[in-house]
Amino acid sequence: MRAVLATEPGGPEVLTISEVPDPAPGPGEVVLDVAATAVNRADVLQRMGFYPPPPGASDVIGLECSGTVAAVGDGVTYWAVGDRACALLAGGGYAEKVAVPAGQLMPIPDGIDLVTAAALPEVACTVWSNVFMTAALDEDDVLLVHGGAGGIGTFAIQLASARGHRVFTTAGSQEKRERCVALGAEVAVDYRNEDFVEVVRERTDGRGADVVLDNMGAKYLDRNIDVLADSGRLVIIGMQGGARAELDIAKLLRKRGAVIATSLRSRPVEDKAWICADVVENVWPLIATGTIEPVVGTTLPLEEVVEAHRRLDGDGNIGKILLTV
């Protein structure tokens, strides 16, 4: 089968399409004929040599896909050849076929076509597991999402808004900020010219954000603590702004705050299956009714994977970038 490999750490130009052996399903696994996959920030880090796959995972890049079941392994009872599904992966999505634990397959929500479904697994599982399962965004809580115009940001805004929460976000361009507001954000802060701490605290009468979903890491750590409400939870899911920063523990203690750093990719298979099942139960109905819509900014064929990574590197895209196989 054809699959995308990085010949060496580097820029988008190191990505090449190669012939590799077809995967076979192990016990409890399913092989999908891939219809589409999506480009994520983690893929860029892997391409650059900073985010290797976990032990036992495919070296092929790609953390999600959609497709049709081509084969099932021993012990698989809920999936059959010909079923359509989308999948959360530890790797292997940029390929014609991929083997995935059966618990990480999810049915395609009603009203979503097979290609667009590839935009869902990573963002839905990331947002639901971090904002609602881990940070426990409660009934009257306020959410701040950094990077609101990206795949995770556009999904988080919609999901939290649909569940009745006030949502604030940050975005760099006027077009992106307008899109965030259209998706349900109360305010989209211009992080280049405005202080998100001041804006959020002003609009919440000094309270701040109960939960912050952060993809920046080190660069925003101190200001994220500043914007937290009392008993607030900062959930760090990315390091676009660096990996090391100084934490003012006294400031955090005064707020009785929590800093949580999580990674979905490295979780045990059982944890991922639990998250996928919870997403199907709690999130899929909102997609089926059109309350939440996957935001896809660009769709390209797999052969244009280099261009897809260049677009993500350029930071001009809104929503997800898909690759059709």
C-alpha cells in the first residue's frame, strides 16, 4: 500500500509517499480502507523529529482517519467488513490502509459524509476528554480556548457553547475572530494587540475563566494562571509556545488552581476506547442534529501532503486540513 513517511526530520519537503506492507489485523483490531485522514499539529512535530510514535505504533504519520472496514481480527464482535467508521489512531493515518484497535473505531454520525468524518476523531476526543472528562467543565463555568480558529478550537467553541457555557477564545486575524464568534464564542480576543487576561476578566466581572484549554504551553503559562478563576483548571495540550517555563506556585495556591498536562496519543488502548465510547454517547448526537459541524478549511489529495503541511505551518487555515486517499 502507499503511505506517507518522513525520510528525515525537517520541513514539509521530507514527506514522501512510499510503498509499505499492508497491515494485518491483530487480535481485537480492525483494518480500515482509508477514505481520508487529517493533518494535526502533532503530525508536524513528528515530521520535525520532536514527537515519535509511542512503542508499537506505526511510523506512518496520522492520528485519525475515516474509511471502510476491510478486515477484522480475532475477538472483534461489533464491527464487520463493509462497515463505515472513523477512527482515533496512535499513528498510520496517512496511508491507504491502517490497523486500529476496535475500541477506537466510532460510527460516522448521521448527516456526515465519509470524507468529512475524518475531521472528527482527534478534535472530538481531545476536547471531550480534556474539557469535560478531565477538567470537568461544570454548569456555570466559563471556558477560554486558545487557538480558536484551529481544528480543536473550532470544535471546543461549538461543543461548550452548545452545552450552555460562556466561551472566550484567542485568534490572530479578523477573519478568524469573526469565524470564532459565528461558531459561538462570546468574545474572540486579538492576541497580537489585546491582553486576553484583561478582556476575559473584564467581561466576567473579575472572575476569569474556570477552565483554560491551552495549546501554547510555556509562552502562556504565567498569563493562563492570571486568567484562572478561583479553583480554575488549566489544561495544557500543546507546546507551540515552548516546553519550559517558570511556574509561580504561590499565585496558583492563592487561586486553589490546577495545572493539568495531557496527551491523548500515549494513553493506554483501554483509556482511548473509554473516551471514544463517551464521545459517541455525548457528542455524536449534537453532530447528528447539526448543532455542531466539523469545520474543514482545506481538502487535498494524499499526493499533496507536502502542500497540506505547508498550509498548516503557515497558520492561515481555519479548521481542519483533510487528505483524501
